[in-house]
Amino acid sequence: MKLYTIIGDPVSHSRSPLMHNHVFQTLKLSACYTRSQLKDGTQLKSYLLKRSFSGANVTVPHKEDAYQLCDEIRGIANDIKAVNTIIIEDGKLIGYNTDADGFLASIHSYKPLKNALIIGAGGTAKALSILLSKNNITPTIINRSSNRLDFFEQAGFETFTW
């Protein structure tokens, strides 16, 4: 049986196990999806390998730690320096970021869009800003504090605090 998890802190509220396990059962896959609360994100790699997980989703506050700990990074995760999906291949952690793909698909019917306002400056905001920009949509980012806006300002995006 393959074992998957969502890792974060907090994570007890996550509905991911319910959704993923339903899919596993429906498709008759020998797999199980759990929750893993991890206080120290620097322990993510050893935690996954020690418990023989096949993969994981990563949520707050560990997306940047996951980026640092993966053996290989693929796709947009290289641009935003944050990983939310890990696949374990031959004992190596392969990191991806899938935060923005679903969002972009969900706004496809609203085209043509020229501008987007992103509220918050975490890993998902980074992914969205890069992907929106690559699709000719200009993002503006607002956040409660300025200390997380450096990434966006260095990328040339307009930012505001409130």
C-alpha cells in the first residue's frame, strides 16, 4: 500500500485525507492519505523518508523549507522557491508547486483578463503572481506587512500593505 500525507502546522483541519481517500477507494487504488502535523519544517525530509511515504502535500508554514530540502525541483517551484507537492522517487524528494495551475484553469472562462489582485504574500501568492504574469495578466499584491513583499518587488510587481 502506498502512503501519502499532508504536512503542515496546523493541519488537523485539513479535508485532504477525506478527498484523497475517496478517490483512492473509487479507483480501487491501494493507497492511504493521512495528516502529519510537523512543528519543525527542517525535519520534513527525514520525516517522510523514515515513514516510507510515497509523496506528500505541503502546507503552511513549510513550503519554503520543502523547497530547500528537496533533492530536485521541477516546474514553477524553481521560480517561486516554494514546494507544495513532493513525490518520492528512489529515496529522493522531487518537489513541485501546483498552487497556481488550478487557479489559472478556474479563471480561464473570464478571459480576457489584464489585471489581478492577490491578497497575501505566501507561497500560493508567489506561484500565482509568476503564472499570471507568464499569461499576460498583471498581478498586484497586498499584504498586512511589508516584510514578505521582497520577492514580489524584486520580480517587478506592484505591492501595497494595509
